[in-house]
Amino acid sequence: MLRALILALVLVAGCRSTREPVVAPAQTQATPSLTDALAIGSDRDARVAVDTQGGKKELLYLAGDLSEDEQDVLYQLAPNVRVLAKLSREQALAHAAEADGCDARFLSPEFLAKAKKLVWVQAQSAGVDRYASLTDLRARTEIVFCNLRGVHGPAIADHVFAMVLALSRDLPSAWRAQAEARWDGAESGREPFALAGRTLLVVGLGGIGTEVARRAKGFEMRVLATRRSGTDAPPFVDRVELADKLLELLPEADVVVLCVPLTPETTHLFDARAFAALKPGALLVNIARGKVVDTQALIDALKSKRLGGAALDVTDPEPLPADHELWKLDGVLITPHVAARSALTEERANALFRENLRRFGKGEPLLNVVDWKSGY
């Protein structure tokens, strides 16, 4: 009897041991990092906006459209920060003199003139070029200006490859044929190609560029990249060079993805000279800013067939006028600046904002501080 009981217990233990490794799959463990503010945000140049004596000082933050549930979450994280939400620009201006922090969308010369107490501004975007022209903002060094860089990477990288695959597999031809109920796979005369073994160049290996590079390696591509400083490469990037080596790398690339912020140095970075350096037939993807590309040079490269195709989520001008030539050029895919749209992007943005508001209330260094000299 005792031997039978022991045998039964051993069998039960054995069954458990064979099942336990399946209970906690790697995906479940990895998923939280996608919305982990500390994994998303950058502590480069992180600094304290105001000393709150450990959260005792009362502060006022002016916000846009926040739900009541979200306001409750923010109160739990920083009870000393009063959040005025769902404000219009006019209402925010009326409270500017009281504000210690605010959403960047409220900024204007008039607002800044009244907001003498302002020490923290949180942008709801990664790019901050629209605020760079506010000279009063840049002159006030006491204001800690933060952005959402790193938030949009996963969704935008997915969008990049949706467009790259559409062009490399000549899907626009199939879509046109489908709309006309035609069984025709060679309408455009373009020869589809596989990504495996091809070379992708990421121009700007930041948060978004890193996610693009990660996916490129998953497609068994050779991955090159440029970055503003440093040449250390993550394991999924084969080679990293400084930004001034761009023209040397272009002839090697089958696909070029622009991920740089818009700064004076990157305005018209892709001009006639850059297009001339490209490998003939290469694809260009721009999810950065429209002004990073010289539009006329882009059109000339497409017409001459030097450029094999262009996928554009951003354009110059933007929005693109209905009569613009880019709409009708062969080999061009255009999406209306929507690459970042996804529930995941919103969750990541909320996570980073919550963490920064908590830090603001506690008097701790804020994440994603913008360096106006570099422009991001």
C-alpha cells in the first residue's frame, strides 16, 4: 500500500514537471517590456524640473483630453500634482500663470509670456521641430522639455515593412487587378523580389530605427545603419557608421529607411546627390519628416528609374495637395502620416507620460529630455 502511494506521488510529480515549462511562455514574460516606461524612456540628459521636497509641494499641470479614469490613475501616482484636463488652448492660456507643467500643444508666445512658473513641458510626439521656432521656449533653460521618442517604434517599424513588402512583392499591381476582377500578375512589368539576402540601410539608428533594424534581421537581411554619435551596433545590425558616411553606404543598400529627426542638418538630407549615390533600383522609405527629402529630387529619381520605388508616410508639402505629381507616379506608396497609429502606441505613450508625471510630483529626474542643440 505504501509503495503504491509513493508511486502515485512520483507519477503526479512527474506529470507536473512535464507541464510546468509550458505554463509561462517567453511571450508572456516579454510582453510587459513593450509598455514598460523605464524600457521605453531615455535617461539621457535626465534632470529634475522642480524640487518638491519629496512630493510635498503642490503643483499644477495643464492637460488635454484625459479620461476621468486616467486622471484617477495620475492622482494615485502623484497626489501633489493637480491635473486640469480637457482644456482648450484658450482655457489653458487663462491658467498659464498658475501652471508648473503643461502639454506642449498649449505652447505659444502668448502662453509662455504668462507662464512664469512653468518648469516642465511634455510633448505628445517624438519630433519637436514644430516647437524649435519658439525662441522664448529655448531661451528659458529652467524649462525641462520632454518628448515621446521611443514610444512609436514598434508600430512604425511594422508600417515600414508593410510598405516594403508591398513594393518588393509588387502588391499594388495585384490590388489594381483585383479591383477589376482580372487574374493578371504581370501588369506593371516589375519583378517581385525576396528580402532575404538583400541589404537594408537605416538612416538614424534611434528608437524607431532600432525597431526597423530588428525586423530587417528577422527577414534575413544584411543591416547597415548610420547614427549621429557612436558606432556600437546591436547584435541585429551588421555595421554602424557615423552620419557623415551616408554617401558611402548608399551604393550598398537595396532598401533605405529614413528615421532621423528633422533638424537643420537633416533638412533635405536626401537630395540629388544622395539619389545619385543609390544603387539603381533601390527602394526608399520615409517615416521621418517630409522635409528630410528634397521632393523634386525624389520625383526626378523616380522618373529616371534610378529609384525603384518610394514608400512615404510623410511628404513635403504635407498634407500632399490632390494635384501633386507624387500621387500618380509609378512605384510610389503614400500613407497620410499614420505609421504610428495603434493601440500599442497609445499604451506606450500613456506609460511614459504617467512615469514622467510621477517623477515630476516626486521631484525626480524626468525621462526623454530634449537637447535643443541636437534637436531631439
